[in-house]
Amino acid sequence: MRCEVTPPAITHWKKRFVAQGLAGLHDQARPARPRSHDDEAVVELLAKVLHEKPNGATHWSVRSAAAQTGISKSSVARYLSLFGVQPHRSKSFKLSTDPYFVEKVRDIVGLHLSPPTNPLVLCVDEKSQCQALERTQPVLPLGLGYLEGVTRDYIRHGTTTLFAALDAATGDFINLLHQSAESAMDYGRWQVRADRFRLETGRPGSPRGDPSSVRLARHPARSCRPIWQAGAQPRSPRHQPGEANRF
């Protein structure tokens, strides 16, 4: 076996082993500035970041950890990077229990893989400005080498849901406020009132069953609205009698 070591180096380490034994195989300390923080200070820093929360915040930053421990910001950043700790980050995960999850994914992905001619696809999702969030599952704690994990599902704690739509042609603003937990039924009432078309939706609370397309199919008399483009004439989408209106 070739170790690519020169004969003088082998002779040097043989002499050290004969004179000092196994201790002679360790490299000698080189002259340098002594460590500013001992092992106990580093352990205290890691324990505080991993097991405590900062005052008035949800996650530690380099500056807040430095202020709490008395270690410089550059040293805190170096120690956290050395142990793979990222207290300022978190990752979310989602495990769907919807029995129709695969079918819904195929419907959405199919619009991108094989889109219809001149389509207008509207994606509706919640964007509440006031959310009293509580995760439905315990938070996976931060550790050495991995991030804090939180589930995407949460409890709203009675925050008010606003369903709103703007008619760009007339400027009319259509809205409904709801505080109940039956967001699927509330959303259906708003759809009927807003006179909307087939929407691929992500509704508050992720309710199951009775998708919006089925609800709109019960109202086939919805009128079609044209698609406007800058510098072009409005175009009416194709519509088959007896079907739900959609683009």
C-alpha cells in the first residue's frame, strides 16, 4: 500500500514514536492566539439556541444570540455553521389525508401539460392578513444538522374570513364576511353571489368534498364573460349547452 509519504517524513515519525510512544504521533500545538471561548461557552450557546426562545421573537438570530451570550456575532455565526445549526430557518411539511388527492393533482397538472385553447385558469387561495395561527401538529424541534419542522395545517382560532371579488369591467366589489367554521359552504354561497366560473381552489381550512366545480355545475345558467387583452377585441370562450360555464 502506497501512502505517498517521503522517506524523510517516515524517519521523522518513527523517531518520535520510539521516543514518545503513541503520544508522539499527535501533532504538536502551534503558536497562535489562545481561544476566546472555551468548550463550556460553546455548549451554553448551543443549548440556548436549541432549547430556549428569545425575548419578543420566535427564532434566534446571530445578533440576538450574541447579545444573550456575550459572544461576538462573527464567533456565533462560526459556531452555528460549524455544528450545522440554523435557528433562523424552518421548513414546513404536508401529508394529505384527502382520498381524492391523486385525482386532484392530476387535474391541476393536466392543465399545464395539456392546456385547452385560449384558457383562463383562475387559482384561488386564502390570503388572510390576520391569522391567529396554531399548528395542528407539534413542531419538530431544531437540532444539530436539521431545521425546525412545522406542519402546513393550522388552526385559525375564529379569525374572520373575507371572500371578495372585483369586477374589472364595472368596478363592482363583491364580498362576504364569515366567522363560521363551515368555510366550504360559505365559499359556495360567495361563488353563487359573485357569479363566478369553474375555479381550481384552495379554500381556508382545506375542506374535503363537494368541489366548487360540482357546485357551479348545478347552476348551468351562468353567463360567460369575455376575456380582455390590451389592444384586442374581447373573445368569448367556448361553451357547450348544459355544461357548467368555464374557460
